[in-house]
Amino acid sequence: MRQPFHMTGGLHMVSIIITTLLRLGLPVGPSALLSVAGRTSGKIYTIPITLVENSGTSFLVAAFGEVNWVRNLRAAGQAYLTRRRRTEAIGVVELEAKEAAPILKQFLRESQRVSFIKPYFRVTPHSSLADFEQEALHHPVFRIVRKKGADLMSTENNKTLVRRFYEEGVHNTALFDELLAPTYVLHLPGSPLIVGIEQAKQLMVTYTSAFPDLQLTTEDLVAEGDKVAIRNTWRGTHQGAFQGLPPTGKHVTFTGSDFFRFMGGKIAEQWADLDALGLMQQLGEIPAIG
């Protein structure tokens, strides 16, 4: 009986380490991050995978057999691939066993030093292509098809999502469930990390409770690859408690610049830089300089 896939503690730790390194933009051999929607939940799942390069074409190999990412990718037919912090939309074509055999043999030859892969194969790098053709029935192989204009389309979609984040999400944080990745992280100078969708909602409510009429004007919006940068001017009236300061009724104007990173079509990370000094000076909490 063929050994079913089992996520051991050691394999889970290796997966976490590789994922972390790849998200930092560090090269990890032929590894990349694959983000694909769940076939029933629609939730985006991201895992590290190993690419096989052959004659200028990239392939995905299911080293552990018919696991969840294989079923999800087969159902979706498309996904996002991230290498060196650059994300691109891809399509895939599943190969027939005869086409997959040489790719699978190449994969096993290049991965023969990775001990945790070997138990899932009944062939060795020296086995015949006929043997690999049989093995391919248990290890699906997908050819990556890069869609013309996919990067541009992904970039425009990312800009649209950032606009929605501010224009709609400021006063409707329920939208964050759609726009933010479950692993969302916000970096805010002088504050602990904001981690997860619920904490992001709480932070936004802190501002809109203090400034119920809070509105913004977007001054600049640029995007490249999986990154979006935006510069806003915020305006509002201080009608609720804010950072321990009781309502003053003062109208304030302050600026903010944000840098977003996308993963799998959702906001995965954000760096925010608000003119907190100018805001607190307008509220009378800090004396104006000069």
C-alpha cells in the first residue's frame, strides 16, 4: 500500500522556515510560494513548493501525492506564485502521465538529498521512464502557463483593493474580511505589531470613534508587482476620546503614507506612517514648534 502523506512535526517546522525565508525575499533553491483558493471555502492557502525548470518551462510537482493543494489547484486552474517577493498570476495545465514522467524523474534526481521525500516514491532517480510513467499516476505534475498581461492585471487589481480599503473600509470594517489575508500584519511606528483581521478592525474603529466624520483624499497611488504605495490627506472632527484625550471638537487635517504587500489577491502586510505629531499638535496635546 502506498504511504499516505502525513505532516510530521519536523516537516511542519521545515515548511515554516522555508515560507518565512521566501516571504523575506531570500532565495531557497528552486522553492517558491504557491497561493491557491480552496475549492470549497474560497480561502487562500499559501504553501512552499519546489519548481522544476526544463527547457525554459516551469513545472509544479506533487512530491507528496494527491494532497490538498493539488486538488485545489486542479479545481481552480490558476494560482499566484511568489519568488523573491515578486508575485505573479499563473495558469496551470496538468500533464498526462507520459508527459509527466521525465519531469518527475528530473525532480527526484534534483531532490535525492531531501530524505523526507523518498518514502513517498516507489522509484529512484535511476528507474526507467516507464516506471516513472506509472509513478506519475500518484504524483501529479502541472505545467505553469503565464498569462499575457497577468502581472499588469494583478497590479491594477491590487490598486483597486487599496482604494476600497480606504474609501469603503474606513467606515465599514466588515469589508476587511474580504480584503485582508488571515495572516495580515500592520507595522505602525511606535506601536506593537497589529496582527490579524480583528486587530485591524479594532484599530480602525479607534480612529472612526474619535473622528466619526473621518474622510480622506488620495494624493498619490502607485503600484509595481505585489506592492502598492499610497499617500493620503485625512480630515475629521475630534468628537470622541482619542489616546486618552477627551473630545475637543477641533477639526484636524493630517497626512499618511502607506505601503502594502499583496499575497494571493489580498493585503498581507502594511507599513503605515501617519503624521501623529501634527495631529496631536492640532488637538492641543503637544505644543506647536516655533
